[in-house]
Amino acid sequence: MQIDIKHVAKLARLRIEDDQLEKFEEQMQDILGMVENLPEISGSEFGVDPSCPMQLRKDEITPSLRRDEVLKNAPEVKAGCVVVPKTVEQ
């Protein structure tokens, strides 16, 4: 199977130099070869064991710090809130 590395790189928005194309094509061929050699998996062979279902933990809030402790360690506080740098410009 021939893989167009330049096309894959364009789709992934990657820049690959021309002198590296052959190396990446070989590596991609190796990856596809490994995938083709993976064994087939039947539906129940590797599924969830019904005799041992997963038990999810309850989501419980366990406050560890009081608000005043957090605010006294903040570099800047305004109106009872921590002031952080603006990350989105309007």
C-alpha cells in the first residue's frame, strides 16, 4: 500500500521536510503492518465480565481548604475572588 505522506502531513497540519519523507513513509508502513498482524477479537472474549461489573465511586465533595485560607495565599484578591490574568481578548 502506498501512503502519501505529504497528504497525511497536510491533513495533520504538519510540516515535513522532503529529505524526511522516505523515513516517515517507512515508519508508516511499519505501523500499518503491525496493525494488520493484530489478532481478531470476538465479541465476548475481551468484553466486560458480567460476574465482575465495575463499581464506580460516588462523587463526593470533600473541602480541604477554607475560602479565607485560599484568598490569603492569592497574589491579588478583588471582591472576595482571586484575580487572574486575562486570557481572552474581546
